[in-house]
Amino acid sequence: MTLLLNNPEALKKVRDEIDAQVANHVRLLEESDLSNLPYLQYVITETLRLYPVVPLMLPHESSQECNVGGFHISRGTMLLVNAYSVNRDPKVWEEPARFMPERFEGAKGEGKLMIPFGMGRRRCPGEGLAMRVVGLALGALIQCFEWERTGKEEVDMAEGSGLSMPKAIPLEAMYRPRQIMLDTLEKL
């Protein structure tokens, strides 16, 4: 949500997509709608690229001697993949520090090294569930509320310390219920 507040044009674009695809304010977003909301998926993917939930992937031990990226790795060496650095590598990503959900439109994002859930045999088995839950939660927040920053300045994106690198300053935002939310509450 913080990235969307700092990029109001992206917030408007994803809100318009949700409004257009989800029965014109008649009902709330459902799981079956997610496949028809590509821009919402681009926003989530781009957010995970910039701010992976776990910036250092689980450690792996080399079962034999090998070379990785020109480095000799001895058998039994503990290896960690720095997803945070890989996801911001300027050799892979154009303007790697910039929030650009459009980079995943069509085939543009294919073939890029995206590893917020790991890769290969040890890829997180909960990836599909996590993406659906995040899509439903973020989509519902966007569909049901108008969001604004509390001031004119951008929300601070500085990361704090810890395994998951939480925001250093918690998000504060203004929100107002949209008509869909008021109509839904009225039906209860």
C-alpha cells in the first residue's frame, strides 16, 4: 500500500481495473476475479521484487565442489541467496530502484530472475496461496476505500532491521470508505 500511496497514478490504475472488472460496484472482489486483474498482479510482483518478505533466502549446503558465478565453492559450504540484491541488480532490471509495475506487462517480465519465493525444487510451496491472499487483501483495500497520504511528502520507505526488514516508520494513511463499502455494510 505504501508504494501505491507514493505512486498515485498506479493506485488509480489498479482501482480503475478493479472497478471495471468487478461488476461495477455491485459486489466485492472474489478470488475468481484475480485472474482478470493483471495490473493488480503486476503491482504485487513489483512490490515483492523491491521488498521481498525474506531478503535472504533459506541457506543451502553444497553437496559437492562447484563454481558459482566464477567463485569456487567447496563441498559442505553454506550458501545464502541475497534476493534483495538479485531483485535490484541493474544488469537484470532497468531502473531497479524504481517502482514500475508495467515492467511485468506481457512478456516483458518473463525470463527475469524473480525469487521472492525461492526457485527450483525448494521453491516455497505456499507461493500460490500467498499471491491469492495478498491479491484479495490488497484488492479489497483498494476497492473499498479511497487512500491518501497524511501529508504532501512521500511516505518514508526506509527499512528497519530484522529478518524481514520491516518498515522503519509504520505506515500512516488517510482512508475513506467508497460507495461499495457503504452499500455492503448497509446490507448487513
